[in-house]
Amino acid sequence: MPLCQKTYLNMLGIGRTHFENVRNHLATNGIIPRVHGNIKRMPRWRTKITIDITVATAVKNFLENYAEIHGLPSPGRNVNRIIQSLTLLPAETSYKSVYRDFIAGLENDSTLKLLKYDAFRKLWHQLAPYIQIMSPRTDLCDTCQHFRNGLQYNARKEEEAKDLLKKFKEHLVKAKLERNYYNRNTKLAERQRKLVDDNYSVTGGKADYCSVDATAHYSYD
């Protein structure tokens, strides 16, 4: 049964341009597979340079140096996702501001200036996920905030900054001990509550004082 071209293309699920390309390839090369033009080409991630080990190393070294100057050690939040300790950049920092500093620090004839923002950000996530930007809502105690402000604004000399950083890390160790103590007690209270629910029944909605040997936890926020 004869078919019109429109019906035939609709049955194949292709457009007229694709059909013409296949027909021209058949007429020129015969019955051999078509090879896409991007085969064996390196991915460029919407940038004008090839992402190789040299580019990746340059970006990673810049990020680590940048974090060494501007970053602060993590106060201990969200560390379960990444084994390596986090370094937090100030909340007023953005990916684009770091990218602009990266480009501004390059030589005028450097090919790295062709690296686009999207590619820079992807490399950041892949190579240095432990360097993150602090959320404006990051929960810091007064002592953490004091050390953070001192490191960012008040430390004029390298020795002064090292001393502040040492004290900051000592404070974080103490804070971690307190946090572990808090977590142990809350878990103990949860187990005790389940034990009371499973083994003690209260009649009339009221229990005698000190009638249950259990631990309760109260939190004042």
C-alpha cells in the first residue's frame, strides 16, 4: 500500500531533516553506520577550554588557598556527610564572587581566563566539597561568633591570627565534648521513656512521686 511521505515519517517517529540526512548519508557512503560528529571529542562544559588535570589542579589549589585565608573551621554542624572536616567561607561570600577573584588573580594571557563560571562551580563541587559557604542562619554560640569576628576583622598580624585560630579550635573540641554529653543524655532519656511506657501503667492519670526509677531530660532553649 503506497504511503505519503508525511505518514511514513510519522510512523518512523522522525522529522524531515533527519530523514534527509539519512538519505544523503546512504547516497554518499552506502549502508554503513552514521558516526556523530562529537565522537572522541573532550567535554567542554560550556567553556572554551578543555578541562584537563592542569585546569583542575589550578582550581583546587586556588580554592584551598582561598579557604586558608578567608575560611573558618566548622563549628561541628553537618559533618556527618563528609569525612574530611569542613572549612566555611563567610556568609557574604558567593560562588560568583570567588569565581571573580579567581579570574582577577590570573595573568592577562592565561588560558584559564576562558574558564566559564558553570565549569568553575562544577569543579569546586567535585574537587573541594569540604570548602563550603556559611549560611547566614548558621547556628553559632557567642564564643564561636567572637572568634569568627576576630579572625575576619580584628586579626592584624599572622601570629595574632594563629593564636585566635588555636583558641577557636580548642573551643570547638570542648563544644564537641558538651554536644556528645548532651546527645548521650537525650538518647538515654528516650530509652528510659520507652522502658516506662512498656513496663509501667498509670491508673487515674497520675503516678506517685519517685515511683519510677528512670531518667528524664529537660532542655531550656
